[in-house]
Amino acid sequence: MSQDKIKESEAPALGRRRFLNTAAIASIGTLVACNEKPSTAGAIPSASASAGGSHASSNAPHLKPGELDTYYGLWSGGHTGDMRVLGLPSGREIHRIPCFVPDALVGWGVTNESKKVMGTKADGSLKYTVADTHHTHASYKDGNYDGRYAWINDKINSRIARIRLDYFVCDKITQLPNVQGFHGIFPDKRDPVDEKINYTTRVFCGGEFATPLPNAGSADSSKYRSMFSCVDAETMEVRWQVLIDGNCDLVATSYDGKLAATNQYNTEMGAHYEDMMSAERDACLFYNVARIEAAVKAGKFKTIGDSKVPVVDGTHEANKDPKTALTAYVSVPKNPHGVNASPDGKYFICAGKLSPTGTVIDLSKVLDWFDGKLEKLDAAIVAEVELGLGPLHTAFDGRGNAFTTLFLDSQVVKWNVEAAIKFHAGDKTAKYVVDRLDVQYQPGHLNASQSETKAADGKYLAVGCKFSKDRFLPVGPLHPENEQMIDISGEKMVLMADHPVRGEPHDFIIFKRDLVRPKQVYDLNEFPLATKDPKDSGVVRNGKKVTVRMTSQAPAFSLREFTVKKGDEVTLILTNLDKIEDLTHGFAIPNHNVNFIVNPQETASVTFIAGNPGVYWCYCTHFCHALHLEMRTRMIVEA
């Protein structure tokens, strides 16, 4: 894809509502044979046509019918293994993008194409069917989102998935070697050396759980290590890894591309709780990206086990000399949660969790240490101020204020970064805490509109609360979590709405809707298996392997029936020839565990073994037309 903003696709000539209203009056005979575009005469205008230019006129979360949200939100889906797309400020869930776990709605994990992305065993079954998604982030250009890609992690199986934002679909999944418990994730914002590369080319991944390397089952935890990984944004291949001390939580990147960072807990490298808590402080670990890549290029690396990925030594002991160091361990209070970059590009902020403090680190001073200009690395800390009990994650409004969740206090605290720096420097008259707001209950992650970009606009803040208790109707023992919307446009924070969500979502990003231009119809030429003409439909046999080619174009499939034999390995290839927005077709085969969709101009395929002899009515699972007679075909299985 081009690095330029994705262009808005041409508007379809005919909307779904108009199509259905027109075609509902067609005869049964016409239904069976119809392959032409229906007439638009007398059609009722689509509701979306008038709503397309409509905007919410205020900060109210309850939009009127026909009004569109002004922001997209990309949410992690928790144990469902997907990414969720919300409209904000309404909080309406618009879409779910399946990634790591099968999804019956779209046939993710059923079609051959999705299986290839997800990964399979030798017998063709899925390698994994569970996941735990935590963090989601998107690609950048000039310090703002560019609408190309988003990424999300799977903590359980150490996988990273990429989502194409032109179609809002997952197109690549990579499993990280030498890593267990992959947690934090963040793309770079530009190249650390080449100023012409002002967009994302790398995605950094923090490995949380330390293990023996290679993992041969040793009980000696002194030899356990975690890994920091760099993945190529385009190829999705792992470029390099860094051997480190401590367990990575989250990841942040600087706006100049020079630094990445993870907040590290368990710098003691203990295997038991008491060992993990023995030290007084932990670390915010900085990575000098240019030096790491120079070391890899110079061959100063090793490989581990069967992996061919270059691994450099980023441990504290091997990086004491600032002029040659690849990493830098800045001391922060115990068990830091979250590291977040301020929109002005000056600071990274860590929150202590076990300490009531937030730590502000000046990035220019970290670079000074790497250049040998700063004697003590901890001098890069320009503020360490008390915020409240259980500080976790931080967002920004672009006006100099930070917002941090307080897990134990069940609050969000608003504080001014420059005032905190003045207070830390000795000016005790500096009032850095601006406001506090109670939330329900035990907040974890939060983010604000455009917060992680140079264009942070300070309009909305969302906060994910781990407990909902009395906020929603009870539904048995398993409660939903509570995602709360907050208006941060004024001096005081104002709670706008509660939204129940399935567990357990974590991180999310919020960005203006005009930064992405999703396409409503696929490009048929993107699919090598596409059947472009219904006349090319048919059945081809090669021994026990049978290929069935078929098209769908409302209101009919191109084949009225097809015949196979019991025990055949059948590959069915279906192309949706409709060019109309929202006219998605489904295809289900009873008793064969087959159900998937094809969107307009999309092609998908499934492979299955024909079961017992009989007649099986294959049908469209998505509402494709006004009658119940259309969009069917017979699969006849002979003995």
C-alpha cells in the first residue's frame, strides 16, 4: 500500500436498501436467472445518503438517528481474540475483526484464506484456537495515524496480528520466537537515521515472561531472560531481538524514531513472588534503535535454538558504557505499569502501581547519556510526583495535561506535566494536580482522543474499569467490564456514559474518523482464485479431490446444484460478483461444519470432506434478498 493516506473509494452506484426495495418485486423466474444490475427506478433513497455528511453537534454521547460518530476507537477484544471497532463518542460497537480465534459470523478459521493467516498444523487444523489480546496500536506518518495498518498482540501464544485499515481485516499473523507472554506493543513513528522515512516501518514487541533460552525446562531462574523484539511493519518478519533483564509490560516510542522503551518489573529476575519484590525499584528500559540495528548489521549477535533471528545483548551488565550501550535502564518505583509518550515528544511517563507516584523522564537527557554527555542516567528523571494509590496508565490532552488511572482509588487524576516538573525541582507552590474523577471501578487502561499522536485534541477520554458491580443488570456470576466515556474538553472531567463490554479488553486507541478511508467493496483483482464470469462455474475432479467453482450475485448462486461422492476432498471457491455496498453473501453447508461469507467482489474458499450420501441444501446465511427461495444450491453426495 502507498504511504499516502488511503483514498476514499468511489461511492457505489446503488445502495443495498434501494437494491432490495427494487428487486423484491421481481418474479421467481427472474430471481433464478438474474445476473444483471437491477433497475433503480422508483427506489427509495438510502438512509445513509442523508446521514453521510451528518455530524454530532455536541459532546453528547447519545447521537440522533442518522448522526455519525466523529471518532473511531480500536479496542482489544480480550479472550475473544479479536479487535473491536467502536464509534465515539456514542460508544457503539460497529464491528469485530477476528484475528487469533475462529469466528462463526464471517467464517474466520473456516476458509482456506483465513486458515493460512492464522496458521495450521500438518493435518490442516488450526495451530491455536485460543488467544488473549491486550494492546492495539496503529501506523504513523508525520506523527499522526495514517490509516494503513493496526496491530494487536496475543499474549498466550506470543503472536502479533496486522489489520489492514482499508478493509478492516486481519491479513498477517507472526509468532515471535524465544518469547513467552508477549504483552506490550508499539510501532515506530519514523526512522531513527533516515529523515526521509517519516512513517512506521517497525513494530516493537515486549516479552513479559522470562524463560530459559532455549527453553529446555530448567528450574534455575537465574538463567531466565525476557526478549524485546522488532517486527518489520510490511513483511511482518522478525528483524531482531534484544536479550534483557526484567519482564516487559508496555512499550512506547519517541517521535524522532531514536528511542523505544519498555517499563520493566521483576528486574530481580525472580521466579517466585518474594524474589520478584526484593528490590526497592524497577526500571524503564530504553532501546537505542540505531545502535541495535548497527550491531546486527555488523554481525554482533547470536541466535537461539532453531530461530535464525539475530539476538543482541541488552542486559544491564553488558551495557554500562554509555558510548557503546544498546540499552539504558532508568530507575523507577517498584512494579511500574505503563510507559507513555507525551504528544510534545519531550517525555515518557511511567506510573508506579506499588508506588503512588508518576515518573517523568526527559528523552533528550536519555539521548545525552547515550552520547556520554550525562554522568548519571537517573538524572533524566525530571519529576517523580505523588498522584494517588495504584497509578497505572497515562493519556494526554495536548494542552500539557496528563490523565492517569488510579487502580486502588478507583479514580482518574488529571495533572499538569510542567507543573509536576517544577514541583519536583523544588517549587512547592506548583499545583500539578488539576482534577480527580471517581470511576466504577478499579480502572486499568485509559486513552484519550488522538492522545498518542502530535495531534492530541483533548476532547474525549475512555477508561476501562475491571469491575462493574452495580452499573448494569445482573446476568449471573460473570459480570461485564465497564468502559466509561469522559469529557475532558474543560477544566473539570465530566463522566458521559457507561458501556458494558465482554472481558477482558485492555488497551485501545481513539482517532478522528477522517484519518481512515475504508473501502466498501473489494477489488476483484486482489483474489487469484476469483471466478469473474458465472459461465466459468463448474466442477472439476482430480481423483478424490474435487474443485467446485461458483459465483453469487443476488438473488442466486451460479450453480443450482453440484454432485460429489462420499469421501471426496472438496474445495469450494465462491466469488461474490455483486458490486453493491453492504451486499454480503454467506454460504453454509448443513452437517459439514461449513459457514463463511464473501463480501462484494471478494473470493473465499473452503476445503472439506464430503460426508454421508444425501442431498444438502447450501444456502446464504446473510440476508441476501427479500424472499426465502433464492440463494440456494444443492450439494448431492453420491455413495
